[in-house]
Amino acid sequence: MATEKLPFDEGREAYMARKVPDTNPYSEDDWKHEEWWLGWSHKEECDSLDSWSWSEDKFVNQN
């Protein structure tokens, strides 16, 4: 049985692929938008390399 990825997982994978938060594919009025954002931000918070710079609004460290 194939399982669909959850928006949280898609957001987490987007962070790992160095996609900026603006690439969230869901509209703001869709519950999936917030779930995607939670996945992205969770991965950002757990990033020991501090790859995302909030002040520069971009990835600064590359793996």
C-alpha cells in the first residue's frame, strides 16, 4: 500500500533540499500550509550547522 507524504514531511524535506520557506506549495487558507511550515521550521531548529540565516533570509551554510 502506497502512503501519501504528510505536509510536515514535505516541509522537512524542503528544508533539507535547501528550499526557502516561500516555496511552500500550499495556499495560506489550506491547513496543509501550516503543517508544511511546521515541518520546515522543525528541521531548521534542529539544524546543528545553522544553515538558515533569518537576518539574510537565505541558506548560508552548505552541507
